[in-house]
Amino acid sequence: MEAAVLIVARQYLDTASELDIHQASAPELAFHLTALIRSLRSVLHLFDVPAAPGEPQS
């Protein structure tokens, strides 16, 4: 699972890094920003440690 998340995150990052932000339209920028946020969120979930019973969730 972790490997799949990292592969997809790397693909999104590679695609976004090829985008010329000076020539990109607003929808293109929004699409790539959203994809990067999703990838980052997925990677961060890999490091998410479940809270102990009775402990507040962060």
C-alpha cells in the first residue's frame, strides 16, 4: 500500500513539475494544485499514528 501511494504521489509531482506556470490556465493550475494536495495528504496518512483509546484525535 505504501509503495503504491508513493508511486502515485511521485507521478503527480513529476507531472506538476513539468507544468509551465507562466503559460498555464487557471483550470490547469487548479487541477495540478488539487492533485498535489491529494498526494501530500495520502503520503501524510502513511505517517498518521492512531490515537490511543481515550486520547483526542489530532
